Amino acid sequence: MMSAVDQIPVTVLTGFLGSGKTTVLNHLLRQKELNGVVAIINEFGEVPLDHLLVESSEDRLALLDNGCICCSVREDLIETLADLAARRAAGTIPPFHRVLVETTGLADPVPVLHTLMTAPDILSRYRIDGVVATVDTVNGVHTLATHGEAVRQIAVADRLLVTKTDLAADDTPARLDAQLAAINPVAVRHQVRDGMVEPAKVLDAGLFDPAARSADVVRWFDLAAQAANAPHQHADHDCHGADCGHHSHHTHDAGVSSYSLIIDEPIQREAFARWLDYVAALKGEDLLRFKAIVHVAEQPDAPMVVHGVQHVFHPPITLAGWPSADRRSRLVFIVRGIPRQIIENTLCKFAAVSRAAIQRSAA
């Protein structure tokens, strides 16, 4: 398998119907930073149209037009990515260094990530580089209350592009922002007008390139810690002692919640792998997103980064060194209906983590 540095990064652009994905994609493809990027556009409907609205040369576009990317065309996505890589290697298309996958507005992005992380032909050539979701300020509050797909799009995103803020009623942006923070407190949020967003706010959002990710690794987990410790968030109150390790817990009516754990002591590699296998087998369907930087006992100077979606975990990546003086393990979960206490209990039982080592998050 290629190293994370050599694999082609894939950015997934998602967002509910009418939230501005195509406008954002159109803007991005006109930026010099996106030269050498191929966009894969998924459309739902009998007559494909979105690709006609994207101002780009044909050799930079690939169209999936026979259904929703999260169900009937997952095989087509695999075939398209494999074909692009093969043609790139053969020199029959211009070289490209990144892929943008725009999903249909009705797509649940979790199966998309699952596909990208499980197909052998994909794993050998590509790596997930982050999920970016667009959110419509005018309709976002109502959309999140009525469409579970929109909730999941927000829940698994690394970056949120909040659109149409100039068209919304005075109190709407603040209401939506609070809702987004409750669903996914660790995603970076950017306001976007007319699709105009800097490429740096969209690209390189993942944790998969040890040569380039150190600063972002620290930033991502620091944001998670800050969010878990913020005063407006709700905490569970079923503690039985000061060392119970409970942390802030974010929920909303769609059953998606997010929380983070900080562990003070090193973790044995095999024990941590055993715990991951157990969680994936027991609760994988509801583990929407998992990211962790782990202090491995056997290699204390080289932390391990782990990323998972549902039952599937990417092969761990070992960084060259710790990106900061903080050498605690930090685990971030975005789940559907998995109580934090279950995660803590399984960590103690299967990863041999002492309960006293699971500390409260701190900014």
C-alpha cells in the first residue's frame, strides 16, 4: 500500500439540498490552488444537470448520474476512482493530485466514507482528506429538525461552510450556529457568501498525512477539548466519585451526540487495538466518526493517529513526533445513541486504561 504522503487525497463535499454545494465547487475549481484537481459529481434524478452548472473543462469532471452516491452508485464511485487512478498512471488524462467528491443533497455521507475506507482498489491509491458540509442559514434550522441526512452531514464534517447568512432573519444565524455547535462542536465553521471560500478553508482537513498534519492535529484536538469544556454545554450527572472521568456530552433530538476523552497514561498498542475491534463489532453501526491521537506505551515519542467510520478504521499512522508538549491521548467520538459511559467502561476493560486516568477535558 502507498504511504499516506503518496496517496491521492479525497475531499468529500456534502450538504443538504439547496445549501450551496455546487456554487462552492464552482468557485473552488476556478482557484489556482485547485489546478490539477478532479471533481466527481453525484446527481440524483433522471436528468443530470449539476455538472452543466460547473464551469470547468470536461477532463476535470466525472459524473455519477444513476442514483444516490450513498446507495446504488457506491460501486460506480469505486470504479470511477479506480479508473481515474489507472488513467492518471497511464498518462491518458492530465495528471491530478486531488479529488473532490460532491454528493447529492440527499446523501448520508457515512456510507461514502465507509466505501472510501474499505474498497481495496481505493485504499491502495487514495486517502480521505476530510469532509466539508455546506449549511443553508435560511433553511438550516428547519432542515436539521426534519431531515436526518442533514444532521449526519453536519455530524461527520471536519469543516462547515455556513451559506446565505446575508439572506437570513436577524436571529436565525445565531440559532443555527448554536445548533451546529451542539451537533458537532469540533468542526471549524466558516461563513460563506456566494460560494466564495478560500481553498485553505476546505482542503487538508483530515489527519492522514504525517508530513503535513502536525499543526492541524494539535488544532483539531485542542478544539475538541475546548468544546468539551465550554460552559454552555450540558454534562451528564451520573458520576459515582470524583474520578469517574465524565465529560461534556452534546446531544440533539436526532440522537447524534459528540464527546471527547483525554487519557493521562500511555496505552498498550495491542490493548488499544483490541478495544477498537470490540467497539467496532459491538457499536460500529452507530459510530459515525472517530478520531484519536494516542500515546502508545511502546513508542512514547511517536504518537499514533487513528481515524474510523462505523465498523471500519483506517490503518493507524505514526507521526514523527508529538506536535506539542501535551502527550496525553485524546479521543473524539461522534455517535448515534452510544452513551459515553459505555465507551469509558470498555476502555477500562479492553484497553486496560485505569478509570482515574480518564480526565476532564481542558482547553
